[in-house]
Amino acid sequence: MKCSVCGNEIPDNSTSCPYCGVILNQHTQPTDNSALNTQPAYNPTAYDQPTYDQNQYFQPTDNQNPFAQPAYNQPANMQPMYDQNQYSQPTFGQNQFTQPTYNPAANNQLMYGQGQYSQMSYDQNQYSQPIDNPYFAAPPSMDGGYTDSRKPGKAKKGKNFKIAAIITTCVIILAGLGVGAYFFFFNRGESPVEVTRNYLEALLEGDFDKASKYFLDGTRDYHQKMFTSALNTISEGINIEVSKVHEDGNVKPDVVEELNYTLNELCGITCSAYKYVSCELKSDSFGSPEAEKGRFILGKYKDKWYLICLEDNMIEARTALNVCDKFMKAFTEFDAYGMFDCFPNDFKSDYTNSEMQDDLNELKKMNVVMTASSGTQTDIDGDELDKVNKELLSNHGFTVEDAAYVDYKITFEFIGETADNDYRLIAGKINGNWYVVDYDN
């Protein structure tokens, strides 16, 4: 037989159409096509039956609800209804709009056929992952990583990050310890006491190259004179040894200012700190032990300590005029050693400092008094400088970078008589320092 609504073939004993779901009255349903062309006999239930030539899109009769949906009896081979998840097929007889019931035994897992956007059941953890659902994307876990949908647990990325951080911290600590050990054992700066003791020992050994490690290059001439004086003392048969060396406080501010000015003129630098270091030297002069005390000034430059000078023999930034004034002062005071201190190291003279000192001592015994006026400086340049350099090279074996004349008037008093005499000194600049390089009387 055929369904009177949709026209599909259905079994003869069917009470409803399996295709459109309409309920059939078996007693009035025609059994062949000829019955469709005839009007049915009067039957109280005729109003529920389809009329003549009604097709599958025929509107319901008067008593039929036009908005009523047919009962769900959809076969499995038809397409899913609206809102049904496209990845899951409903089972026969399942209502597509019903939500899965809460099942505590499901361990917060989604029911079969429930889509990834369906609402959670009561007490379901919003971060719990569905089991065996290949279409469900895993949301980020609470600890910053991503969990495996089939192996829930701690995030691997967070754990790896912690391990990397620990390794990096250990490497930094070990590197710091290595650098500290290097500076402590191999590059440790010497203290002011160690610098002073090493300087003195090198000086007494006659090793000027070794001593030069402990003073600034710009002060080489000053230390060369100290070295020469020490050699002269040792050459006289006097044995000297270092007895005591110890720090003796910070240098006074006014002395610091003077030293910084001098070092800036000589070396182009200033020191960040200064300290006094006292020492005691023992000698056996003429068979009798003697002790001589002195105090050095040390300066700190670039985290290293250098011996600058003796406290009672300060290093100076010389100019042409002040070096000549110092020379004349020593001369009028009969101090040959002070005069020689104004000469350059390679100055050649007919007199040694001891011979000159003997001559000056004779004048002093004769009660000769000498006074000198202030010096007057005249710069030398051009052809005159070339002339001076030729004479210096011939007489003393060196030339100068710059030169100046400094003129004095000396007054001699002897047995009530006075006499004036003009005296000219020639100052020359060698390696940035001024010296008395010659004199003309």
C-alpha cells in the first residue's frame, strides 16, 4: 500500500508512515491506486484522513494542528536535524535537543554525542579535558602550559622553564666565583706597604727597571735622582736594609691639591687617593749601626698604588723660571746637591756634586754672603734655539725641545765689601720637564 500523504510504499499492516510519520487508519486506507480516484464513504474519522489527490506537501485538514511536528521516528539513513553536532550521528529514537543527564560515574567526561560547546553539568571543572574526542581543542591549563587531552597532568613547558632557570643561575654563580678567584689570586693589587717595600728593595739592589714598576712614567726623572743618590751611598761602602714599613694615614687636603696639580702637569693624570707610608732604614755607617726614618707619599691611580715622592722632598711641576729660581736659591745657600737636582740626569759637568759642595763650603768658611735678585725670563726660539742646541749637543750630549734665558743679579758681600755680578741660566725642556741645562757667568 502507499501512504496517502507522502505516497511512499509502506507495509499493508502499518499504522503509521515510517517516512512522514502520519498515523494511518488501517480500515479506511485504500489498498490500491483505484481507491485514490474515489471518494471515501462517510466515516467519522474521515476528517483525519487525507483528501483526494493529496501529495506529500498537502496542508493538514481542519482538525489537524498546522504547527505540530511529527513524532520523531527518523530513520538512520537521513541527514541530521538542525543544531545536531555534525561530527556525531544520533542513535535511533534519541531526541536531538535533549542534554545528557548528569552522571557522577562519568568522571566529568562529556556524554556521547555532546558537542564541545554544550553546557557543563553541575560541578564539572571548566578545565577538565574530554576523553577520546579528537575534535576538541585543549584549552590552556592553569600553570601556563598545555595539557595532553589523553594524559592529563602538569604542563611540560613550565617544568622545562624552571629547569633552564636553575641551570642559568648556577652558570652565573660559577662564572662570578671564577672571576673573583682570578682577581684575588692572580690580579690582586698590591697594598701601599707592599709597593713601598718592593720599591726600596729594588732601589737598594740597583735594579732601576724593577723599581720603575712602582712609580708613574711622568715622574721618572724624580726617581732617577733618588736612584742615583742611593747608588752613591752604597758605593761608599754603607750597607742599607729595610727595617720597618707601615701605613701612616691619609695625606692632608692642601698637599693633595698640590700633588694633583703637579701630576696633571707631569703625567696628565690625577690620583683618586693618597696615603703616607713610613719606613725605617738601618745602616752600618763606619761600623756603627744607624736608623733613618722617612715617609713616602703614595697615590692610587686606576686601582693601583704608585710611589709618588718623599714627604720632605716633594715632586714639583717645573717651569723654566721656578727651576732656575730653585737653582739660584741652592747656590746662595751653598747647597751643591740642591743645584745638581735642577740638572737633567744626563748632564755632563766638570764638577761632581761632592766636588762642587767642597768649593761652596770653602766660600762659606770665608763668610762670603750671596744674595740673588728675582729672575727675568726671555724665551728662545728660531735660529737662537738651533744655536743653543748645537752648543748643548757639543758640551753635554743632548738637545732640548724648548729653551729660555733667565737672568739674575747676584750681590757678593766679603769683608765689608759688596760686588754685583750678572748671572745667566739657560733652562731647557726635556720630555715635558724644565731643567737648568747650562749657565753663563
